[in-house]
Amino acid sequence: MHMMKFDSRNSKYKSPFGSVNPGVRVRFFAETERQDITIFLRLWVDDHEEMINGQRMEGGVEFFYTPDHTGIVWYYFMIYAPEGCKYYSGRGGEGQMFDYPPESYQLTVYEADYTTPEWFRRGVTYQIFPDRFYRPGEILGIEEHKALGHEFTVHENWSDAPDYLPLPGRKHYCPTDFFGGNLWGIAEKLPYIASLGVNCIYLNPIVLSDSNHRYNTADYMRVDPMLGGNEALDHLAKKAEEFGIKLMLDGVYSHTGDDSVYFDKYNKFGGGACSDPNSPYREWFAFREYPTKYRSWWGFETLPEVEEMTPSYMEFVGSVLDRYASSGITSWRLDVADELPDEFIQYLRSRVKANDPEGVLLGEVWEEASNKQAYGKRRKYVDGHELDSVMCYPFRSAMISFFLGRMDGRELANTLLSLMENYPEPFYYAQLNLMGSHDEVRPITALAGAPGRGDICREKQAEITFTPRETKDARARFMLAAAIQYTLPGVPCLYYGDEAGLHGMADPFNRGTYPWGNEDGELVEYFRTLGQARRRIPGLTEHGCAMFGAGSVFVLCRKGVVCMVNRGENTQISLKTEEFAGDMTADLSGSYTDLLSGEKFTDLTGTLMLPAESAFILIKD
């Protein structure tokens, strides 16, 4: 006889599913047949403990709790039995017994009026590193950069590999090699981007800078002349609108460049905080010893940190958002969001939504965002006052672990269900599910078993190669992962060139040029099929999802859609609706047609044989 059972993802034991609003009564049910025990629901609310004594009913003990404000409520069960005090908890789903106080279950509470833009939740995002996407003609802006004293090299050959070694006479590598991709080029390729089902283009920084990544901002109000300047951005925004595509810019507001209008370390602009003690920007920066010692981002002196809560800086950033809103661009990705104060992010949200209620504020957060700790406190990204969502790196990590055999289907399902359970529904359905980005090893390379971004130096990364068989296997895994990515709740994000078969280790190898004329045509067509399916099949973007995993198999069920993936050998499986978990009940009845092969399936509750390394995206007839 078990002492008790509870499952946070099963409506028998907890309802409603997942996160809730203040004022919503949550029911918990501890199943037990024992009459000689007393069970308490132990809550940790803010910084204090609360104990709830439940009511006995048939089959167990029932508890009710109504949160009255946003945040996280942690909970587990305490059982007083003749054999001593026991505890029951888990990180999500069915828990287990402990002899000591365990980790708690999580209940996220978020604002009742919190919403995220529907257009974004229902779309596909395409991330572009602008210098490397497409150069329609000669390299622009060279003379303007020379006039600012910028030292750089240019690649006349588009197919060159990015530089990764220090320039002659330099001690450290510096990202100052340019290929000349620009915003005019992106506009020219909009028909191609639109064919992938894309409705949002996320651009890495586009403003004036002396680096190819442009995260060391020199002038927030000026689009880099190498990218075509302000005129090219206005043209791209208007042209993109014709294709039903919105632009999302990269907001870098935790630091500026040292060679900038605002800091002006080298006295090129005049009036900067470092070159002029009476500068209007002086209060933006923290000098320990003026002008040589100052607080900088992770100790990089080329990136002086900003005091974000300085009123004049906040108002300035608001004016930056307004300036780009005048060009029709009202969505932003926040660089290093965990290094921005909560109050600053709240302010940015208010400015974004004032310019456009449908504008998106997306955060760069690498960890699970609901319980993220930074600077000694929990960040309030998901509570309804700050971000619309985040770049979902936990998704990427789970995909790579699953397809490389480091976790099985059950662990994958639990990992993804944890996000569904802990994130507010508007946030969860807007999460940016990515496999590649400018900060990560390219997915095909990662799925070939390459080391992680921080495991080896650049010189060793440059030496890594894979056999044709390893590359072929990695490509196949990437296609299986994409089947999940495009059917899972959230917004699939495609990093430019991944769909064309680009390889590459971490920065700068993941920032190679798009291989125009040498694309992997079959792979491009595959992503075109997936992207266009999201545009026309409602079940892929409506709310509701249930998941199941076992061994080499992962299955997710949405309204009229079932995605089945087998990463291993030929596998026989019998699917049972009661084994699925999520924010809807799995429906496996009826007849289906596979989006990818056209194969017909009838009633998925029988015994199925899944071929080795296969994916099916089944659409109900």
C-alpha cells in the first residue's frame, strides 16, 4: 500500500493545470488509502511558510489554496505517520517520498490581464546576422568607417570563412572582418524568406559600430552605413510589410561601446562621458577613477556598462524605441536581459506597448525563465509586467541531448512539460524555440557530437571536422528535431542558413555567410514545408498540447495534429491517451495523413511500428 500519490500534471490531483492568476482557487488532491496518517500541504509564499490542513474524502485528502498576488508559490506535502514524518514532492508530474525536506513543486502566479501578441505566437521567426546574409552588390559604408578611424578587413570572396585569429600585430581576436551583407540584400531576399512561412525577422544589431556583431553600440540612432543606413532600414521595413513580415531589432541596453557617441573614449565624437567630464552622458556610467577606470561588461573595457535606472538614460532609450517605431518597427529582443533591472524591463515594456500593443518584447534568457535567479533574487520576467517571452535555450539543449542519446523520450517529455507547467500560458505559447543562434554551435554541427561553445578554444574549434557519415547522421537528426520544433507550442526560430545546411562551431564559426547557389535544396524544401504548414493548419498554433515519451520515441498531440518521432532503431509502440500529459487531453482517434510522406494512418491507439530515425506529422483528415 503506497503512503500517497500526487501528480502536478494530472487534473485528478491538481487543477487547473500549470500557472494561475491571483484569485484563482487551486485544488490539490493527495491520494492515499491509509487512515493512520495526517497530510499537510506545506507552502512557501514569499519568505514565509504556510500550512494547509486538508479535508478527508474518498480516496485521499483534498486541499484548496487561492494565491492573492503574482510570483512563485513553492509547495510539497508533509505526512505524519506512525513510522515518522515523511515528505512528498517532485519537480513536476508524479513525485516521490522523502525522509527529509525535498525540492518543492512550483506554482507560478501571473497577472490576469497578461497577454502576448497573437501574430507572433502563430508565426515563424527567422534570425539574421546582417553582415552574413546577402550582399547584393559592392560593400557599402567603407569610407564612413574609415573617417571614424575604424580598422577593419573586408572579404571580397563571399565564400570565405570568417576570421578567427588575431590580426597581425594584435594580441587578441577582434571581430572586425566584414563580408558586406546589408539590409538592401535582405529586402531583395524577402520572397525566399516568406516562402519559409516566416512572419518575423529578428535582426542582430544594425546600428553604427566598429565590429561585425555590432553589440558595442556607437550610435543608437544611426543604422550602420555598411548595412545601407537609415534609408535601407526604412525600405526593408516597408517591403517586409508587403510580405506580412514584421521586423524585430536587437536592443543592447546594458552597455555601449567605448568608441561611441555616449562614452567617446577616443574623443572622436566630442561630448562623451569619458572625453568630457561635463557630458550629458556622464551620469550614465560608473567611474571608479575618472576617466580611466570604470565598470564594464564582464570586465571588457570596450563595453562600458550603463546605469540603466538613470532617468535620463531611461528616457533616452524610450526615445530610441520611438524612433524605430516611426519606421514601423515595434518589436525588440533584449540582449542580456538578466543583467537589466526588473524595473528597467518593466519600463521598456510600457514604452513598447505604448507604441504598439502588438509589439513584442523578447528577452535573452538562457535558463528556465520563471524561476531564474540573478543578482540574489528571482527575476519577474513571466509575471505579466515584463517580457512577452524568451529565447528558449532549454528547448535546444533538450533536443540535442535527446537526439545524441543523452536523455530518453520520457526525460525529453518531462523537460518540455516542465516549461509548459511553469510558464504562464501567454508566455509559453510565445516562447522562441530555437535550434541555432549567433551564440551557439550550428545545429548540424552540434548534432554530429561537437563540443559545446565553451569547451575548447577557437583554434581547436577551427580544426574540428566530421566524416560524411557523421554529417549525414547529424543532418537527419536535425530534420527530426525540426519536426518537433515546428509542432511544439511556441514560435519556431530558424537561424539563417541552418535550413541550407550550414555547419559551424561557436562564434565566429557560426556566423558564416549564407551559401547562395550552394544550398542543401532538399533541406530548404523541408523547412519550407514545415513553415507553410504552420500558416495553414490551425492545430499547429492553437492552444493545447499533450506529450508522451519512452525510450527512443517522443510524441506530441495537438488539436488535430500528432507528431511522432523515433530517433532510434525500428520501434514498436502502443500509444495510450492516459499516458500523455499536458494542458489538454490527447485525442488519438480518427484517420490521419502524414504531412511529410502522404502516408495514411487510422486510429493511433493501436500498435504502431515506427521506422528507424523517422518523423511523422499527422494531420487529422
